[in-house]
Amino acid sequence: MDTIQLNRRANLRTVLDELATEGITGAVTRSSILGIDDRELLAMLRGKYISNEAAREIEWSMQRREGWMDEDHRRESLDM
């Protein structure tokens, strides 16, 4: 798997954790907030390719700048 896909997968987990801290845990609700289908979200978490379009939609939904999903944020603080 390439670096961008690894970063996107890690960042997807980060945004899902953020939603969970806000009490949003249901798969259908989380996927709706992220602007993607709930089956697509599950597939992404299981290793499916995260497209550019899906990454940009997640960024927009979570108020992140374009390209954020592609970058490694593991060393950053969770306080944004």
C-alpha cells in the first residue's frame, strides 16, 4: 500500500475518533456526516482504496484543508 493510502486510512480513523468523542458512534450517522455511504466507510476501514474524491469530501465535511487526508499527522497533537 502506498504512503498516501496509509495516511488516508490513519486520518480516517482520526476523524472517526473525533466524532466518537462528540458522541457520534453509529456507522450510518458517521458516514452521513462524512458525506460517504456507510458501506463505503466500512470498506475503507477494511482496506479498500480511498479515492481522491472521498478524501476531499471527508476533508470538507470535517473542515480540514484540502490535502489534509494525504498527510501524516500521527506526530501532531489531537488538539487542533
